[in-house]
Amino acid sequence: MGSDTIDAVALFGSCYADARHGFRADAGDAAADLQSHVNDEAGHGPTGELLATDVARFGPPGAERVLFVLSGVHGKEGYAGSAVQRGWLAAGGPDRIGRGCAVVLIHAINPWGFAYGSRTTEGNVDLNRNFVDFSKPMPANPDYDALHPIFHTADADPITLNRAISALESARAWMGPKAFSNAMSRGQYSHRDGMMYGGTSPTWSNRTLRAIFAEHARGARSAGLIDLHTGIGDYGATVFICLHAPNSPAWERARGWWGPRAIDGSTLPSEHKVLADYAGTTFDAFASSAGPCEKTATVIEFGTLDRLSMRRALLVDRWMNTTGDRSSPEALALMRETVAASAPADPEWRTRVVASGVTVVEEAVAGIARD
Ligand SMILES: [Zn+2]
């Protein structure tokens, strides 16, 4: 079955537990080797469910070429990533894996964030800034200090949020796009109640992802990574973010697998042409934990709402993380809003995302077999 005939909308879980259940059922039906990693440091989900990362492997043990497809680094973005993983299964993807190749689907690496509708892990840590070397001094982000008081809203009332959003727009104007991107997005290690906080030690999700990379890439000569996110890009568009050094062998391989759009920045929307110099991302985890093989990676973003709506969702998320109770009726209502900013319910959006995501995975499955 091709990805054009699958019911993409049905592949989106209604909550973390539903997505997890669907993923495990679909992977089991496709005869995957299934593994679960339970996060026993984060308690349970809002309905008492286990919080776990599930891993489905297809292909022989010790395969020479291993492609990882990762969802839910930013928890609530896992709705889309999970649907793409399940879409690839529904489209019969495992039947097209080349000889000597394996595909490893990592479902919900940040299960707490997925379950509670947050970008971060438990403890307000941005997992995609947490993969730094904690034995060294933390990356500095002096410009973040200017934004912290703006992020630090006293409540999540619309007037408060609009005031903060206007202040951020002003800061963007006076700082300029590059300095603002770095201040806002590169990650900061100084304010535990702040935005894009990288933490003080490796989180459970960090340790679990590194262990999965190490175990499943053992013996591999080549490894690939597709890290699925949402929130950057025009509504429903597919954006490639390649963090490999320009003209490096990995950068060339990414071009070979996915075409020029993987490396030339052409898929980035105009307001994201200037990216932050990110610290501690999954690229770093992959580079340092997936063994000595050659590595090819991309971040995929599916565009959702406009920039101001995304800022609003970030502010609400940070506020909820620092006020504590994510299970109250008020928190759950706000959570639905932040989740909608990461996974719009619109069937057209969901259909586009699954179709594009499955194509990106298929291109990598073909590319890794060729290289
Ligand atoms: Zn993300």
C-alpha cells in the first residue's frame, strides 16, 4: 500500500497513551523487534499511564547500515512524529528495507512531554539542548538574560501573553535576527525556570536515547537519523534543518539521500532563515553515541501555526512547567491549546504531514542502502 492510500488522520493518537498503544500494535503487526524503556523517574501520565519510549527494529541484528527515525524529542511534537512512523508501517515500509540494512523507530523519546502536552521533559528541560558535555563549562548565552524577564510571565492570561509577545517582537527588532535567534533558541543553562533550558545533567530521555543509539548502531558502518519535529515552517510544509558542516561528507550524503532541499536552506521559511547556533541537540547525541560509523542526519520540521501563535504556546508551556500542577482542569485546557499548536487537528494538515514524512523516510531507506 502506498502512502497516498492510508488514512493519515487515524494515525494520530488522541493522547500519548493512545499513540503509544497504536504504535506498539502496528509495529507488532509488522513483526518488529519491540523494546520498551520505562521512565520511572517521571511518574505517570495524566490518566495514570506508564511513561515509556518504545523502540521497533526491523532488519537483522548487527546490520551494517542502520536508519533511526525519532519522534517526540519535544514531547507534544510527538503526535506528528508518531503518525509518520505509523504511516511508514501502514505504507509497507519494512518490505522495502535493503539487504544488510535495519530501520529503528524510536517512539516518544520524551514521554513525559508527550503525555503532558509540553515541549520539555520533566523538570522544564529542553531535551534538544540537553546533549552537551556536562563535564565542561556550559555554553554561554549572555543575550538570553535580556529576554528572561519577558518569558517569565506571572500568569497565562491572554493580556499577559500578548504583552510578552509584543515585547519579544520589539526585542527581535532591536537585537537583529541572528542575536535574537541565539538569545531565544540556542539554549541556556542559567535559568531553570526559563525558556529552552538545557539542564544541569543528562535527563532520562538523554541517557535513554544515547543507549538506544549505541545498542542499535553496534557493528554498523553507516547510520542515519531523521529527527521529526513540528512548529517551524509554513502551515503543512516540510522543512529540512541540516546541522552538518557545509561541504562535509555527511552534508554531501544528506544531499544524496534527500536532494538539494536537505542542505540548501530553501525549505526554511523567511523568518527562520537565520537559525540559532544550537547547543546540545540530537545531532550531538547521534555523533557521540552511535559508535564510530559514518553518520547522516536531518531534522525535519512540519510547519504549523504562525510565529506569534508558536510564541504564545511556548510561553504557556513554560508557565505551566513552573507553576507545577499540569493535571488541573485549567492546565488541561491550556494543554489542549499548546498541543493544537504542534499538531493541528485539520485532516488536510495531518494528511500532508504523513505523506511528506513517509517520503522522507523512504528516501533515507533507499539512500542508506545505496551509499
Ligand atoms: Zn521540536
